[in-house]
Amino acid sequence: MKDKKIAVLMGGPSSEREVSLRTGKGIANALREKGYLVAEIDFSPRIFTQQLQEVEPDVVFIALHGKFGEDGAVQGFLDICGIPYTGSGVKTSSVAMDKYLSKELFEAFHIPTPRAGLLQSADSLASNREKVELIGYPVIVKPVSEGSSIGVYKVTTREELEEALKSAFQYGETLLVEEFIQGRELTVAFLDGVGALPVIEIRPHSGEYDYNSKYTKGATEYLVPAPLTKELEEKVLTIAKQVAKVFNSRGVVRLDIMLDDRDETPYVLELNTIPGMTETSLVPQAAAAQGISYGELCELILLKARHDG
């Protein structure tokens, strides 16, 4: 593999551009330190063909968050080109990117997930309010296809709903409304060829794990491994393995879970097929707890690169 040219794909036009650039540059530097020939591509959908022609990569390491990178679009294009790439294929990416479609898959395989519904910008406030109140306050309102907690709002009363919808609909015409689960926030990564990595508990000092809590240094405490009973840890890891299998994931994925305070049921929120990979991101933290360095993690993901077709 070290005789091949690796293109790290990052940036792009999505709302997660800055996070993607940080992820991509971290990966590129780590692979260079491992002796790989690496080029960096700041993705532009209008000229992506030209960008590939200029770099002529043998393998593409996808570090592109949000639209194009996580919805299967780039994966499909690379499949057509016959260029191997890291991470999951078109079907897995497109389903995981759609939070509501993911929930339907969770439910089909009896994987616990909070009750949810869809809200449409074309519908009246009264119609959307009715759907929310069928679930019952408090709820979480969020875009169906955004990441990094962008456009996510906790709504506790009818009075808060209108403003939350107005803000969240800026990120898309369809929103997910989800039952709020009071409890501990966990995340677990699954690495192709290695298995489930240690569970992490997330404790934001603000009480909410929003964009600022994720990307502001010192704003959140991460407990690795999470302080869980052996029985509960096994339960969470088993769910992670099941989700990775059901979604047919590749490379590394990360599962976000809420552990209900009432009965310690682990409720799966979503699957991230291209999780953040800065050196301080959750997946590298989990890998480090298992003795896998950041550079080794990047290399393990790279070595699983392939294309479909």
C-alpha cells in the first residue's frame, strides 16, 4: 500500500466543513508519518472529476462529513471510477445518513431506539405540533441529514416549539422529532477487523452535548472506558456489533447511545459512518484506550479500503 498514492478527501460545502478539514488534515499528517504518499483534496462537487484527474489517486481516504461524503454520493462516483475508498459503501452510507430511515432499520431488527416522527416544512405549525405531541414533551428536534449536533434543539414545551422549528428548518425541509431520553450519553466505535472499541461516556459541562460542547476544548469530560457494570458494558457492545452487522458497515463507524436513567436500556440514536477523526475526537480516544495509536488507527482504516462494483 505504501507504493500507492493516497488522496484524503475533506472540506466540501456542507455545514460540517471546518470539522472535516480538521479531520482530513489530521489523517493526512498521520499517514505521511507512516510513510505513505498523501495528497489532500478539498472537495468541490462541481470539479471533483478534475480534482481526481489532477491527483490520480490509487486510494481515496474519505474524511468528508455531511452531504456528498456521508450520503453515498462520493462512494457511488468512486465505485464507477473503480477507485478503492475507505469506509462504508453507497447503501450503508445513504441509509445511515437518513436518521429516520436508520430508525426504521433499528426497529426492524428490534434494536432499542427512541420513538420518533417526521416533520415537514410544507406542513402547518398545527400539523407539526400534533405530531410532536403524539410523542410527548420533552422532545429532540433535528434535521434528518446533518451531523455534529448542527440544528439540534431540545423542546420542553409547546411555546418553545415554533422557534425551534423555525431554526431547525433552515437546515432542510424535513426534520426528525424524537422522544427525549433522560440518562447517560454513551458512544461506541466499531473498527473493521478489530471489533467494538471501549465504550465512552460523554459528560458535557453545560448539560447538553451540542456543537460547542463537542468542539470547545475542556467543555466536555470523556470517561474512557465508561464506568459501566460488566453486564451493561456487554449489552452495549453487543448492540454495537449488531448494528455494524445490520448496516454492513466498513472501516470505522460510531454509534451514539442514550442509557435510560429509568431502567438502563441503551437506546440507539444514530450511526455515524464517517465519524470525526481529529486526534482528540471520540474514535481516536476509544482506540487509544485499546492501545491503538492515532497513526495506527488511520492505517487500519486505510488497509480496509475497497470499492463496490
